[in-house]
Amino acid sequence: EFSVNVTLSINGRDHALDIDPRTSLLDACRDHLGLTGSKKGCDHGQCGACTMLVNGRRINACLTLAVMHENDAITTVEGLGTAENLHPMQASFVEHDGYQCGYCTPGQVVSAVGMLGEIGDGWPSHVTKDIKTGTEISGDEIRERMSGNLCRCSAYPNIVDAISAAAG
Ligand code: FES
């Protein structure tokens, strides 16, 4: 089997891999590095369960090849917080019951963190505003910006509440 060497920087750590060049970033993390926090819901870009941050921007890790990310800083849900020291977004999901079965939760949390970063960077925001100045982000804007993350249990109201609270 043909394979290539690739070094990925994930959550601040370099990982050297010898993988089939067709391996997705999601499969590289899950199957080769034991980073199984990112979930595979659909494997074709429709559900957002696999969401990671690449240089701070949200991506569907099932749609991109690991070999394309040698020089990138990748963040997975494992890089946000630990069980003892949750990221504020994770803590807010817990506090607001922002899940039911929990399968989509890692992707939701990573996506929410990326979304707030995008707005903080001054990305166009047609409904609201600058969260860094404390301006509230509306539920409508959260719903639109999180529309790439599906929840089969339909826990959306609590997810929006969790993100609103963390953003405020
Ligand atoms: Fe990647 Fe669904 S598993 S979008």
C-alpha cells in the first residue's frame, strides 16, 4: 500500500504519521492518533460532527485530506479543555444542557468557539456586532452561523442558549 509521511500540528503537539495520502484529516485523527473526540456523523460535509479549527477557522475534517495540513495549526475538541478544566464554551454547554445524546456536541462546541473567533476578528455580521465589546450576539445570528452543525436530537434551543451565555 502506498503511503506518505506527514507531520501534523494538533493541539500544539507535532504528530508524525505514515498514512495513505487519501486519508482525511478526520480519519488521521481518529484512526491513527487516537483523537476520537471529533465525530464522524456523515463523512461528507453535511453534519458538522467532525468540526475542527485550522488556523482558527472552522472546517469539516471529513472533507479535507490530512496531507494538505502540514503547515497548519489544528485544534480538535481535545485541545479546548480537559474534564477537570473545561473550556468556557464546554462549561456553558453543560450548564445549559446543550445536548441530548451528545454525539454532535464536540463539533458544536468547536464550531461555536470558531464562530466567536470569526466575529471577534471583524468578519461581516449582518445581525450583530462585536462580541469583544460585550455586545450581545442574537439568537438568529447564532442559528445562522451554527447552521453547519446538525443535532439529530434537536437540542437546538439549549445549544443556542449555551452559546449565547458563553458569548456574553
Ligand atoms: Fe464531517 Fe458530517 S462527518 S460533516
